[in-house]
Amino acid sequence: MKAGHALLSSTIHSRNPTLSNSISSFSPLFRSNSLFTYPSALGAKRATSSSTNYKLSRSRLIANVSPTMASAYKPEQARVPPALSLPVPPVTKFKIALCQLQVTADKERNIAHARKAIEEAAEKGAQLVLLPEIWNGPYSNDSFPIYAEDIDTGGDASPSTAMLSEVAHRLQITIVGGSIPERSGDRLYNTCCVFGTDGKLKAKHRKIHLFDIDIPGKITFKESNTLTAGENPTIVDTGAHLLCYPGAFNMTTGPLHWELLQRARAADNQLYVATCSPARDVGAGYVAWGHSTLVGPFGEVLATTEHDEAIVIAEVDYSLIEARRTSLPLERQKRGDLYQLVDVERLNSQSTK
């Protein structure tokens, strides 16, 4: 999870027989397919220059302050189309593993090492395993073309995902496979694959917001020099109970933002948040922060580690989500009389049916 990859503007929901409708990976800091606007039913005038008015499109956020306050909150009108009802998960508790892997320049070693870590996690009872961002080779623009794989072709053309598929099926677990460089034609992508208990690819997400940073005297890195941004949000099933963030914050953004952002997202959404970083290698060109973490729905850190290689095993208890939402009913306090969150993708898909 770095400032570009961890907070992706798309959502992956992974399904398997035991964790159906319970996993959301790569959920956004701000959803790229949403607009934030005032309800037209209010008959409000457009915000003047003295009012708040932020505009972005498809990845655009539009906020307009209503000139008058409605007497009722109307939370049911705060989302357009109406929010989908979350299905009841078939399990209330399960174990998650965050595999903070040491990544080297030896690709075969990295794949074998990831396999061993996944197997160890499964032996300890993990039903969901999360890997870091770019785990099959060094995180660098020079390395991306060398370690890239043709995921769609699969087999020998993508040994990293072939391993994930085989292990997921053999161990009957769900794997959110961090990310690897993907080659498609003459383009490279930073791609996450999700495999179900049957070993089949449930989702393939190409990172939409590439990580570009330039802090003088600290760090300069631009994924956009090599990688191509993905074009679409990625959705598998529905129901976001757990947000998964594979990523690699660095030694500048890590101390500042890593824990802060994941705890904020957990508190904002009253959900679990799981993050998985590569282990720190001080000799690498890009030094990862580490500190893979599971955060609870009140923003509390439930399990974490330092910067060395480790497998964090923790329990996710979905009953705590409802307890937290009952204690602090944020959803019922949304102001549909003042603003609306518009899911552009769902709205457009409905209009074309």
C-alpha cells in the first residue's frame, strides 16, 4: 500500500463457499465511479463562488452545499442508486493471514517462498490469505518489464498466478494475490488477482491510480514512467465487509500515512481493514515500510508486525461490525436532504438495460 496503490479507486469483492460476499479488496479512498452532489429534489440553486464546489468526473467528486437545511435527514436518499443491501455472510468468524514477504531479485525463489508462506498460513487456520504488492520481483521501473507476466495466457506465461491458483485449490482457501507486473501487448500494468477455493481466477484488477511521488530530498518515484493505468473498477459479487489493501508504502510515506489511512478507512466505513506490505530491505532501491496490519471496525489496531518478514494471523469477527454500527449509527445519520453520493457506474449500467 503506497499512496498510489493502497488506496485504489476500484473495488474487488471475492467469493468462495466459506467466505461468500464477505471480502472487498482494493476499495477506494474516494470511489472513482462516484459523484457527490446535492439532491435535485431540493430545488437548490447551484452553489455560488462563496460556497464549497469541488468537481472531478468519473473519478470526479462534486460537492455542493445546499442553501437550506431540510427538516429530515432522509438517509435513504443519500446514495443514488439506493445502496445495495449487504447479504448476511455465511460465517461470522474466520482467520486471515497477512504474508509480509521478503522480496529478492530471484523470481523463482520469490514464487517458491510465497507458496511456502501461504501453506504455513493455511496450516495455522487461515481461510483468507493476503499477499503484498509486487511480490514476485523488485519494486522498480527497471524491474517491471523483466518480471512481468501474461496473466491471461497463464501457465508457463504466468508462473506467479499459476502457483496462486494451484495453492488456492489444493488448500481450499481464498487468496488475494497482492500484485505483480502484468504484460498485455505492449503495455504493463500493476495487477492484483483473486483466486477462489476452486483455484479459478475470480477477479483481475489493474491499478487505476498509479503511484507518482516527488518529495525533494526524500523520494522520487513514478510508476507512470513504465506502467499503464487500468481503465475500470473491478467488481466480483457484492458486500464489502473487509477492505484489503496490498501495498508498499515507503520510508517517507509509511511513518506518516500507513496506519493513519487504514484506521481512518476502517472508522469511516465501520469495517475491517487488512493491509499487507513487503518486508523491508534496506539495500533495495525502493525500501518498503512493512507493518502489515489488521484494523477493526472502530479503527482499532487488532494485529500488526514490524518491518521484518512475518505472517500475521488474526481473526475477523463480523458480529463486531453490527455491534459497532449499532453503537455509532453513521449510516442512519447520512444527510440525503443535503447531498447525494452518485454511483456513476451503476447508474449508467441501469440506464443501458
